[in-house]
Amino acid sequence: MNFKKSIAKITAVSLIALSATFVSTATFTPEAQAQAVEGRQFGSASGQLVNDAQTLAQSEQYSAALSKLNEAIAMPDLNPYERSTIYTIMGHYYYQMDNVSQAIANNRNAINAGGLMPNEVTGLEKNIAQLLIASGQYVEGAQALEAWVRKTGDRDPKNTTYIMQAWVQAEQYRQALPWAEQWFNSANPKERKHFDLLNFLYNDLGMQGRQADIVKEMIVRWPEDNTLWDNWISLLAAGGREQDAFEVNKMRYLAGTMTTETDIKKIVEYYQYYEMPFQAALIMEKEMNANRISKNADNLVRLSDLFRQAREYKRALPILKEAANVSGRSKSWANYGEALYQQGQCAEAETALRKAMDLGYDRGKSWMLIANCRYEAGQKEQRPSCDGTTPEQRLASPKVKKNESALEAFRKVPATARDYRSAQKWVDFVTSENRSFEFRCEEKAAIEKDLCMIKIENAYALEIIRGGFFLDDEDQHCTTFKAEYDSLYTAEGASE
């Protein structure tokens, strides 16, 4: 809203009216002189010059009339009343000639001459203040009219309006505010201009609380004005009342008054800000399907991001794919690949991430995702069994093969990439894990051998009792190690 433009319009209209308010407070006539009290009368010579001047002024010969009055004011021995009256009439004639500065000067001379009654002085003081305002001397005029109001106690709405408009025209909004509030409170009926001015002043002075109140009142009167709703929401947010602003936006959206793409995106932003990405995504998806939000690459990416933030990766996948195809951006393909990775779809994720790399996306980050997906797929496989398998068979097991595939991807992370050090740690870890499988089998075999050697030794010790060398049924597998035991520990084996 252009507050200054509307204020200028208000002020211009009022000042046009103000320019017509100046009238002479002293018109010399024989009847007036006849009623004069002692000390407030003209001499015959000065009185004749004043009468001649007034006759000329009646036919709008103001220059000639002023010449007569200048002749009169130059006369010696004029009393204060004569001087004050002549200056007052001169001020009026200068005003009629559009010479406001001389009109003001002569009114001041009239007061200073000391021949006026108190009510006449206050009348001229008001005229001077109004003339200052009408001539563009806003600060001096406002100060003069404020002084007049304090002096007389006259708070006529017109005076309040002139003072307020003068301060506004001078862009002294702090001084204008109390008069503007009086102007607003006394207005009956209140029009849009009254609300607009207070709204502008509160806004300029940073008084968000009061501005929010006045805007709220304006919304009640003009509910169809969306600009007012936007202003109110902004004020609530600026005043730290973000939750209230959110509720107002929700109310507008549910009422169906937010129909443009910009407005709908605002409510989406609020839901996202309040960590409700799923609700934000549902609104955006619904409005996109209703063609109130365009299905361009940016909006598709944003919608997919909202579903991803809500960890709704499955719902995000088709949108991400569409966004990637529509936009052709490396980031869109990377986002699609990452969502596929989150779903454990490693082959599809790798295809999307390779596409992203082809378009220039971060190779380090891409290969890390591919490698992690391969490794996590391997974690779902059983460890290679030690029983009845050879080292070669164990190396060919699904788990080891997938670990090797992950190692291949970790090693493709460029040395210049941010993820390089992390990739190297993964290489060390996965390599150690693969080695641990064989080490476990070797360790298990060594333990089994040691146990068999003990059982063979026990069988020899029991030969005399048992009448020969016997192994228990469950230990028959230990016969594999008997020859080795004999070669190491029996006399026959040793002699051989």
C-alpha cells in the first residue's frame, strides 16, 4: 500500500480548504470607530487614508490600497490601535495578492504594535499559523498552531487536522502521531483514509503492536483486501508471534481465500518452518494436481524435498524421477539416486547417481552413496561358513563378493574429494572385515586341531585299560590328526 500517496491526497484537499480561511479580522468603518473605546480610535487624517484604501480594495485595487496604507503607517504619533489595525488590513490585502510572506509579516507587526485586544491577538496568531502551513512552512506552522491550541484550549477537529497534516508533510511522524490519533478518534464516521494514516505512521515508527491492532480492525471492515491480511501476518511474525501468523494463514487457506501460487506457497513455507514437512508436501501435491501450482522443475524438486524431509522416500521417488527428467539437473538426479539408496534399491540408485556424475555432480559424494548401498546390501547376507568349505569357496560367497564390490566403489572416491578420508577408512574397515572371515575359520580349525590332539593323547593313555587305541564316536573326526600326532609325540613316529 502507498501510504504516502494517500496521505498527500488527504493533505492536499485540506490545504486547499485552509487557503480560504484567512480573512481580515479588522475592517475599518465609521460605525466601528463610533463604537471605539478610549484609545481605540483613528485620528481624522489616518482614518481618511484607511477609508480611501478600503474603497480602492473594494474594486480589487490592492496595490493602490496598500500605497494609501503605507502612507498612513508612516504618519507620526499613531496610537497602538491605529498601527495594529493598519497592519492587520495590510496583511489581508497582501494575502489577496498571494503574497503570503508579507501577509504573515504584517500580521506579526499588528500583534507587536500592541493595540489589539487579547481575542484579536489570538485570532491573528491562528491566521499566522495557518498561513505558514499553507505556504509550505510546515514545521514552523505546526509549532505555531500547537502553541495556539495550548493557549486557547480549542481542540476543534479542523485545528487537529491542520497540525497533523503539517507534521506529516514535514515527515516528522513522531510529532504527527498524537494529533493523528486525535483526528482518528474524533472522526465520525471513520473512513479508509483515517485507518490508512495511522497504519502508515505506526509502520514508519516501528510500532508493530499498535499497527497490528489497527490492521486487524481494518480487516473486519474490508475483509476482501488481501493486502491487509498480508500486512497483519507480517506484523504478527515481526512481533515474534509467528504461531499466530501461521494460524491466520491456515485460516485463510482453509477459507479458500489463498488461491494464487504465491499465497499457497506461503502456507507451505509455514508448515515447513514448523517442522511439518509431510503436511506441507500434501498441500503442495494437492494444489499441483489442481493446477494452482505449476508443475515446473523447481516446484517438483521442492515437493520431492518435502517428502524426503518427512522420510517419505517411497512417495518422493516418482516425483524425484519426474523432477530429474524435467529439470535435467545433476542435483535432481543425485536427489533421486539418494532416495533410491534410502529404499535399498542399489542398482537403480547407482544408475541415477552415475547420471548425476555425468552431468557434473560431486563424484566423491556419489561414489560414497553407491559404496554404502553395496556394503549395506552385503550386510544382509550370511557370513561365509567355515564348515565344509575351502578358502576359495568362502571368497566366492555372496557376502564377501558384495563387500569386494563396495571396496571397488570406495576406492573410486577421488583423492581431491571431501569424502576421500572417510572412504579410505571404509576401505580399511571392509578389508579387515573380509580378512576376519578367513581368520575366524583358521582360528576355529586351530582350536579344533588342538582339542583333537588332546583327545588323541587321552586315547593313548587309556590303551592299557581299554585294550587298544580307541576314540569316542563323537571324536572320530580327530583321526585326521592322528598321523601328525604320532609323528610328533610317539616313539615310533619320532624314530621314523
